[in-house]
Amino acid sequence: MKGGAMAVVGTSVLPSFLIRSVLAQATTAQANGKRLVVLFQRGAADGLNVVVPYAEPNYYQMRPTIAVQKNQVLDLDGFFGLHPAMQPLKPLWDQGHLAIVHAAGLRDETRSHFDAQDYMESGTPGVKATSDGWLNRALRAEDQGHALHHATAFRAVAMGTQLPRTLQGMIPAVAVGNVQDFNVGGRNPSEQPVSTSFEAMYGGAVDTVLHGTGAETFEAVKMLKSTDPAHYSPATGANYPKGQFGDSMKQVAQLLKANLGVEAAFADIGGWDTHQNQGNTTGQLANRLKEFSEGIAAFWRDMGDQAKDVVVVTLSEFGRTARQNGTAGTDHGHANVMFVLGGPVKGRKVYGAWPGLADEQLHESRDLAVTTDFRQVLGEAAYKTFGARNLDMVFPGAQLKSTDFLNIISA
């Protein structure tokens, strides 16, 4: 309930969004059908091995055993190449749907996972007192100037049992632990007395906190149930990987395709903190990249014709050191790589200024330098997807303007 947002756990736990009205404002994204999906790679992915600067001689000098060799990368433009484990995303690049922003990230100097994730999700680097998330504020900025109407409770959804920092705030948002387990009366309503059913308990509530919201909330739950989530069948060829991330991406696709009015969706994937035995074409990072890319590629395939109105943005709290460490891994760094995928994306291009890996070009003599503030990418996505014109609201203190965008997404 932090920040006034809503949360739903997809089990028999009482949905805490009962205490909020399901009223929102008419929105630009609802009108044009556009949706934004944000994926957070928690743990600080090694951007230099994700999108390899294989034409940079210093890359190989700094990584004698973990570098991805030139003949192993999936060439993108003659300078950069994808890690071979990301083969599922290469067709999306070739088709012009996938763009990459290298040397992007947080300009704050922190090397703390907790602080960096908090700064990125709040959108206010260096400020710990921010109470809401940038994506929630983007939806609020979208609402400015629009008339009220009865909107869906599923406007903003996150996969998981807790609402992420990114979506906390004034705009109601829903955390869905498991779409298939979501049930009006709990996991096994037939085992519960009729008097304890969701509708019986809360539909006619007279408590001042619940008053006026019980029926609306029940309608929202009923809306989700009507999609028959337990029997969802992905599109042909949409082969999601096993595991939490694959499940999350499948459920995001399911919710987007169910016509529930979802505008913003969030999912995350951990396991990127590779201090030891990182590997090169095989190993820890390769395994994580395979799952990551397979999940995104399956989602894209699953969305079918609706993919033309979807934008997916990925980010991680910071990159990793340019030089490998003494245990064949990498430590906490600075700049990283972001992916932008979607129908309106001007893909097949690596955006951003490449700072170089010479000693004098490194940040603090150890890390890839940030040349693109992550808020430039997220801000453009919010501006062009939601029509969130008030960038000062979305990213307070950033002084971000539309002229700062990299023009990755078509208007």
C-alpha cells in the first residue's frame, strides 16, 4: 500500500487494493492502444559482454579470459556484436525492431546495488527521500488535462508479490503474483463457505474505507477471471524459457492481450552479479542471457500484431568493471547497455556516444563512462508512449527536455 498504490497477490490473500477506488483518468495510451513494458535486470549486468565492442582493442587486453572473441559475437554494425547467447534477439535486430543504447546509465557515483536500484526506480539519482517511482509519475503526467472516467484496475501491473519501487505512487497499480492462481474466492473457492466468497464479503461492504469500492474491485477481479488465465495458450512459436522470468513474460503477454486496459507493465530478472567465474560464451552470464533473450523473443512472438503498439525497455542498476578481476569475474562498475524493442522503435542501430576503453577514457580509471543518462531513454519512452509531456514531473530535478531524446522511438 506504500505510496497509495494498489497491490494484488495472485493467491487466496485478500487483495489490498480493496481500499482504493478504481477510478482513473482518460488516457492517451488507452486511446491509441500503446503499452510500455519495463524490464529490470537486478544485480548489475555486464554490458561489455552483453553488447561486445569487439572492434575495441582494449576490450581484449582488459579481459584475457572472459572476453567474447570476435569470431563468436553476433555482429551488429562492424563495431558491436551481441553475446552469442542472445541469438533469439538477433532476428528482431535484423528486422529493425530492436535498438541498443550503449554507455547508458546512472551518473551517480554509488556502487551499492540497493541505492542504485532505488535511484533508477525512483528516477531521482542521489535523492533517497523520493516517495514514488518514475513510471507511476509518468502515468500521472499522462493524466494531466484529461477528464475522469471509470478506468480499469489493471492500468499498471507488475509481476510479483510486491509492487516494485518503479510503480509506487498516486496512480493505482497492481502486483500480480501468478495470473493462473488468481481467483475471486481464493485458490480453491469450492472449499470455502459461500459466506466467505469475495463478493459476499466485500461486494456490499459498508465500512467507510471499503464503501464504493467493493463492487468496482469485484468487477476488476471478475474481468481478469473472464480471460480464463489457467488455460492461456501462447501463440505458435512463442517458446518461453522455464523459470520465473519466462513465466513473467508470458503473463505480461497474457494480460496485454486480454484487453484489460493495461498501459504499463513491469517485470524483473535477477542473477547478474558476476563477481566470480563469469564465463565468456558459456557460464553464469551466458546462461542468464539465454533465459533473458528467450523470454523477450517469446513475448514478442506471442504479441503478434499487437506488438506494433508495444515498447519494451530494459535497464540494470550499473555496469561492471572494464577489467576482469582476479577470480575471472567483474566487479561493480558504471555505464551499461539498455535495449529498446517495439513496433515504433527505430531499430538496427546502437545509439549513444561510445566513450572508449583507453585508460584515460575510463570512469575513475576502471569503468565504462556514462554518456547517456538512463532518464533520456525512459523519458522518451514515457513521452512517446503515454504522451507524458511534463518531464519535470516524471524526472524531477533532471531538467530533461524532449530535445535530449535520442529519437529511438517514432512519435
